[in-house]
Amino acid sequence: MAVSGASARMPPQQKMSSLFDKIDSSGTGSITQSQFGQAFQTMNPPAGVKAQGANAIWSQLDPSGTGSVSKADFVSGMTSVLTAIRQGGGVAASAPVGTAAAAGQSLENLGTPGGVNILA
């Protein structure tokens, strides 16, 4: 799924906003854990993100456990998650060894099978 008109130079927040819009296909303004999990499986995140797992990332996006995340919370949460991965950290304390290196190498490919680069 390519985000039409997406630029490789688009700021990370704008890329996360576009990604949210793809996940929120019904346009409700929020996404559920189920929608996020489905997108995580079908949008082929890079190895570093995939290694964290959908549940660990969702926990960061929805720390109070409400079951849904607004666009603003998704954008800020995913930006934080990606920054942590890029800096060699992660969202899960039990992340596999080598995850940081894999994340650093593949973050520029974050996006969809259509090759949308949402981080550059």
C-alpha cells in the first residue's frame, strides 16, 4: 500500500499521520488494537520494529489500556517509539540482542510493501 503523494523528505510526524490514516480506513479518528495488529502484519514493518512486536508497541501507544488511540497519540507515540529504536533502545525490555542494529539499518524502509519511506 503506497501513500500517494508521500515524499521521501516528509517529516516523521507527517509520515506517522499518513500511516494512521491508512490504518483508520473507516475515518473514525481513532484506531483499535485489532486494527493496529492487522496493519502491523500487513504493512511489513522493518526488522527493528517487527522485533519489538505489535503488543509491545501498542502498550506504548495506549499506556492506560483504553483499547483505542487517537491520531495525535499515535503520531506522538510512534515518533517516540521510532526514536527509541533508532537510538538503540526499544519498547520491550526483552528485545532480542541485535535488535538495535537491525532497527538502525531498516528504519529508512519503514512503511508499506509499496516502498513508502515514512521516516526519511
